[in-house]
Amino acid sequence: MIHAFFKSRRWALWAYGGGALLVAIIWLQVDLSVQINTWYRTFYDLLQNAAESDVSQFWHLIFGWEWAWGRIFFVIPMIMPQTFIWIAVPIVLTGTFGNFLVSHYGFRWRQAITENYIPRWRHVEVDIEGASQRIQEDANRFARVVESLGLQVLRALLTLIAFLPILWTLSGQVELPVIRDIPGSLVWAALLVTVGGMVVSWFVGYFLPGLEYNNQKVEAAFRKELVLGEDDKRNHAQPDTLFSLFTGLRTNYFRLYLHYGYFNLWSNAYGQITSLTPLLMMGPGMFTGAVTFGLLNQVSNAYGQVDNAFAVVLNNWTVLTELRSIWKRLHEFEDNLDRYDTGHDVGEDLPLPAV
């Protein structure tokens, strides 16, 4: 799975060159997020004092234009880099190109795995359970899930590097008793909420990986019988057999729905807790005048960035469950390929042994 892509000269340019380009794009996106965070404070402070401000400042902060001598003049980006339009356009462009590159990166990884599996599978005479599904479906899902999750983890690390100093500094604006005396209180709050959420999620989602693994096994058995029935309905795909397999599949799905049901209940509750935390910590300061509307929005955005980075595992718990299940199936498949390797392509006509 890993060696086929990252230890192959054929795929080295994509694996490492494409990976480096993705890192650069993500870092640029994180830097733009920092600029948007700073813009929030300026913009929402302007709205708070709208009655004492000129509407031209509003248009200036959004579009970067000024009205003079009866004409609209666009501000040069270097003069007004914190104008929304000059931040939003690069975000849109890098996001679009990044998604395009990620799609190709994931497919190249799948191709590398497929090209590694097919010759090895041709060397096996025994029937390996779900071989077609492992090569066609699981290889595709593994590449896509790992690529997506890996990029999210990378983005989380770069986000923490960029936003932790910002959130630590903004923590000095917290006005709650006791908490205001704790340096970096907003950072510690995000960390404690995330760690607590991960511990609870581990217990709540304990049975999910095993159920996902069993689900793929019963799906594979049901699909295999249907495929065999396409060529030979006389000996395969009998109604009793198919309905029996489907009953086992239904039972596993219903158990999966039940466990995902209470896991989603917890996940949704956790989302509400994290969105409320910065408001609870900063909101009281607005009534004393210590916190402005712009500062509240800047803190809320920065806290959300750090919280999402801390919670990247928690937010992708179901994806990790799926990945663990896929990894287990592909690992077993690779073990079987090595165990039953005949050393030759069993589909070829072998020469007669020497007399």
C-alpha cells in the first residue's frame, strides 16, 4: 500500500514532487486564513461604530475601491493587502487548484497499488476471499481516504503553527474571573475540550471498526454470489443462498446504524460545545467595553481554527474507522498474496517439465 507509491522510481515524482506542491498550497491557504482573521477584527469593529464611520470605509475594506472625483479607483493590493477581495480571490484559486491536484494525486496512488497487486495476484492459484474487491474497491478507497486524511492532518499542523501564537495573544483579552489570570487560556480551553472529546469518542465509537470490517466481508460474499450467478444461475445465486447472505448483511447494517446513531448524537453535541466556548469566554467582556465586536469575531475565528486543528482526529473519527477497516482487509490480502505466491503467472501456459 505504502511501498508501491513511495518506494517506486516510477511514482517518485508524483509521490514527493506532488506532495511538496500540495504542502506549499496548504501553507498558502493557512497564511490567507491568518489574513482573513485579522480582517475580521477591522471589519466588525467598523460595523460596531458604523454610525460614526463613513460608508466608503465599508466598500474599501471589502472591494478595495475608493470614490473620488466622481470615479471609482481600485486600490493597489500592495497598498491595501487587508482588503477582502484580495484575500478571497487567492483562496478560491488555491482551493480549486488544490482540489484538482489532490484528485490526481489520489488516483496516481491508487494506480500504483493496482499495478503492484495485479501481477502478484496472478501468481496465486488459491481463491483469496474478496480479491476482486480488494484490488478494485479497497485500493481506491484506501488511496482516497489516506490522501484526504493526510492533507487534513498536515493542514491542522500548519494551522496550529500559524494560529496558536495569535490565540495565545488574544487570550489576554479574556475578562472572566480566574480564567483571565491564566496565560493562553483560550489555547488551553481548546486543548482540554478536544482531549475530553477524543476520550469520550473512543468509548462511544469503540465497536465501529469491527462492525465496518464485518460489513465489508458480508458485502463481498453477497456480491461474489451475484457475480457467479451472472455466468451460472443453475449452480449459483440461488434465492435461498442470496436471501440468507442478505439477511446477514442487513443484520450487520442495522447494528452499524445503531452504533453510528449514538456516536452522531455525541458528535453533534460536541460541535455545539466547541462553538459556544469562545463566546462564553469573551462575551462578558463586551458588556464592560473591554471586548469589541471585531475582537469577539477575531477570537471566535481563531479559536475555531485552533479547535478544528486540535480536533482533526475527532472530526474524522468515522473516516478513521473506515480506514482501519480498509487497512486490515488490504493487509490480510497482501499477506495471502505473499503466502500463496507460486512464483509464476498461473494464467500462462507453463512449459512441460524436462524429462
